[in-house]
Amino acid sequence: MAKSLRIIIVIAAIVTVCTAITDEQKKKALVHVEKCTAKIGVSRDDVMKVLMGDFSVTDTNIECFAKCFFEESGFMNAEGEFLDEVAIEKLSINADRNKAEALVNTCKLRLGSTPCETAYKIYQCYIAHKAI
């Protein structure tokens, strides 16, 4: 239980820092993280590392966690296609639309050899460029 609480606190802090999202979006993100952690079977420690920007974790489980999270968030479909307009709409709810478009346009080009790897690369890009 302590690990679960710790991961929720870390996620809440990261989500707050990363973008000006609504409280409702934060709650949904937490639900998506918990659901994908359980569904994929990825370790909570690996999830915490990645959410804190530590991308030394490079196994397929963490990549598929990223894909699952993007699917649950509506940023990616089941086939692994990144949905630009959905991402822009969601990222611009409490932020400048031009900045959201710039971020999406920068990161959507990060392609991997699998949909899971693509999702992970897009997430890495998002973290690296979140201040755009």
C-alpha cells in the first residue's frame, strides 16, 4: 500500500509540473497509470523511474506501459497510431494551443519498430520538450 501511495504522489507531482492540466485530467491519469501497471505487469519501481524522467528502463514492458497509457488517454489507438488532434485538444485544455501543437508536432515523429516502442519514444520526447 505504501508503494501505491508513493506512486500516486509522484504521478500527481509530475503531472502538475509537466503541464497545466485540470484536476479531472490528473485523476484520469492516475487511473490510467494504475490500470496499465496492472494490465502490463510492469514493476511499480520502473513506472516511477520513467514518470520521474529516468529513461534507463528500456524493456518491452515499460514501452507497452507507455502505449497502454496513451491508449487509455486517447492519444493512441489500439493499432499504435498516434492521434495528433486528440493529443492537441487534450494538451491545450488549460494551455496555449500553439504550444500544444508544437509539442505534438515535435514528438509525433518519434517512431519505434513497434507501437509500444513508438509510445515510449513519444513520451520521452514529451518530457524532454514539455516547456515548448
